Amino acid sequence: MSCDYRALATSGVQGLQPYLPGKPAEELQRELGLASVVKLASNENPLGVSGKVKAALAAELDAVALYPDSAGYHLKQALSQQFDLPVTQLTLGNGSNDVLELIAKAYLQPGAEVIYSEYAFLVYALVTQACGAKAIVTAAKDWGHDLQGMAAAITNKTRLIFLANPNNPTGTWFTQAELEVFMAQVPEQVLVVLDEAYTEYVLDSGFPDGLVLQKRYRNLVVTRTFSKAYGLAGLRIGYAVSDPQVADILSRVRQPFNVSSLGLVAATAALADADFLARTQRCNQAGMRQMEAGLAVLGLPWIPSAGNFITVDMQQPAGPVYQAMLTRGVIVRPLANYGMPEHLRISIGRPEDNARCLDVLKEVLDS
């Protein structure tokens, strides 16, 4: 074999490591012959999907032989009405990850600089490197974004700044006042991408609403997803809200059928089901209290979280703890690839799943 096809790839892609998703529950059951498995690794909605979404999907099944509506007319109309914004500001994606990649493709090139925080979502690093841009990684502050440090890192080469609020995997967040101070320091030619994948879980009055702030800042691009609170992770649908000129550019690099017909109808139905979203929020709040109380009993510190997960300091290398929990049928997320080798991220589940996780964690720590 004389040709190395990996060496023929672009330099940015050659240096990438594939994104590692959470381990599927079915795979663990099959490997270890376990009767049941609790998966608390991927921040999925423990309530599943709403009844309205199931009905909408059933009604759409006969149309799956047809291509989806590339324009996403009905979903865009629903988003426009729900959040009071023009459809010309909307870009739909195959999950918000797809939208993040579209932004990078459209605005990055070799020599450009991208700013994001230490302990931020790994996809920011992946899309930056794939485009051959230079990553400027600013030091975290209390596990979260140091917005003033990020503002100080801006140069005339900066093209994008990625912010996550709440942040994954740490669950940290910043306030509207802090974001406004930051935005006032960002030149208008620098796009600020505000990733609000977990925003529906936050009920704090001081938390910023990116869709409201986007009306004030043309260079603010807000990304959201239906994968978390709306329970549509398997259908992969997200969206961006941006200045119409940015949305126009994104439409030029977007694949024409990047969102499935089932995803479109499910997201439209999910958006209309306020009761399911409220149930999800209540479940998460109660589950977070349950997990915090249980961790306190175990004597384990955690990072306060505004998302649907909690990141726990094992006070020892977390890899062996993760593996021991796996063998007992509980899947959580190790964070060594985020530079947090002593931490585990645990999604908030149903009460019985949270209880089993805490019991297994105690058993592992006592063994």
C-alpha cells in the first residue's frame, strides 16, 4: 500500500480526533449481559417526547418517500410567531452542531482567529481546526467563561467568538449584564456565536435571552436546539437566529435538505407543546435537587449547573470510577478529553434513575 490517504486530507482535518459521543445503553447491555441500564451521559430528556410530537410524526409517516421542505416553511413560521422575529433571520440545521459548522464554513479561513473558553463545548475546537483557523483558548474563571478575558483576546484577525450559556460540560452561566458589557467591547465585524442549547432549562431572571439581545446586536448569532428540553435528540434539528445578511450567507453553504421531514414536523409540534416543556423543567429542577442532596451526603463537590446535567469532582482520577459504574449498569460521561480528568458529568434523569446513579456511585466509592 503506497498511498496514505490520510496524508492527502487538509492539514486541519489531519489533526482532528473524532468526537466521542456517550456510550449507547443497548451496547452496554449487550456487552455485559445486564438486565437494565441507566444512561445519564448525553443530556437527553428523561421524559422522552411529548404526545403532540408522537401524533405529528405518525401523521407524517406516509410522506417519508418525499423530500422534505428545504425552506422549512411551517417550522420557520412557528419560530417566527413564538419568538417575534422575521423568518429572514432563521437558519435550520441538522441539530445545532450542524449550524455551528455552517457558521465556521462560511466565515473561517486559514489565518483567521477564533476565541472560545477553556472547558467549552468540543465542537468549537473541531470546526475551528477543520477550517484551518487559529484557536485562541482563554482561561476559564470558576470553570466558566471569563468574558473580560475573552474580550481582551480580540485582535484584528478575530472572526468568531463562541460562547455557551449555559456551558457544556460545566453547567456554568453568565448574566445578561455581563453579556451586555462584553458585547459592547466586540467590534461589529466579529461575529459572536451564542450557543443556547440548554437555555430552556434556565428560569433565573438575570439570565439573558439571546433572541431578545440579537435585536440589539447585529453581530450576535444565537443557536438553539430541539435535542435537549424538547426531547428530539434522535431527529437532529436545531436553528440559528442572526442578522438577515448572515442568514443569507449561511443559506449558501447549507445543504438543501439538511433537515428531515420528520424533524420539521416534530419540531413544529414540540414548539407548540408548552405543557410538556413545563413538565420537563419541573422534572429537571426536582432531579437537580435530588442529585445535589445525594452528592452532599457522599461528600463530593460539584459545579453549580443551570443545565440538565451536573459535573462532579471525584477528587481522584475519574476514569476508573466511570468504568466501575459502567459495569454496574450506569453510564455517565468522563471529561478527560475536556481537560477535566477528575470530573464526571451526570445528566439529570427520572427520580428512580438519579437514585440508582447515586447508589451505584456510593457503592463504587466504598469499594
